[in-house]
Amino acid sequence: MSGAEVMTITAMAARIIQEKADRYGTPGSPLRVKVVDGGCSGMSYHMEFDPHAPRDGDAVVERDGATVVVDEHSAEYLRGSELDFQRTLMEQRFVWTNPNATGTCGCGESFSVLVSPPDPADPASRNDRCRSRRP
């Protein structure tokens, strides 16, 4: 899967990724984005600079000199997402727009996804639990 299919990053997010890489990581290191089990909604976004990236199977997204890498597992949950950075009077943070999320927490750091569409013939399938309980 190509990086463009997985996610996009805004110009502002790209600028902040580069600034943070220079300050906290190794300058020029890609930002690795992962989706992990946890958080108040079931799945959480995790980001860290990874000087060993990209790895086999990673999707690579580039914008204005910033590079983001996503592993194959996380790409399933991020397909079509956008990573932005917003500044307000009260806070500064990365903000996700994820079309796969069926619910999010108040802080925006975790989300839930529908396991599968409910089967009307199977009452046990009628749920909206997140995929944190993968088969």
C-alpha cells in the first residue's frame, strides 16, 4: 500500500514534525506512526522518531521535507486519514481526521473502530466494540 493511500499530512504538520525531529530526535529521522491497543476508546495513536525507518512493508508519506512511516498493521486503521497540527489559545497538538474511526475520546488520542458490520441474522454480531479484541 502506498503512503498516499494510507494517510496525508498537512503542511503545518510537516513543519512541526521537522521542528520536533531537530529538537527531540535525530534530525531527518522519519516519524513512525503506530496504532496500538489501549486508550479510553480502544485504540491509540503512537508517534516516535525512528532513525532505522523505513522497514520492509512500511508505507512512506512525505511532505515538504518531513517523512512519516506506517507499518502494515497500523495502515489498516489509518487508511484515508489526515494528520494536522493545530494551535489555539489553550493548546497545541497533532489532530487526526480518521474516516475509519467510529468513536473518539475527548483528547483525540484514541479511537474505536467497528469490528465488522452487524449481521441481522446473528444478534451476537450487533456491537460497536473496537478492534482491540482482535480474533
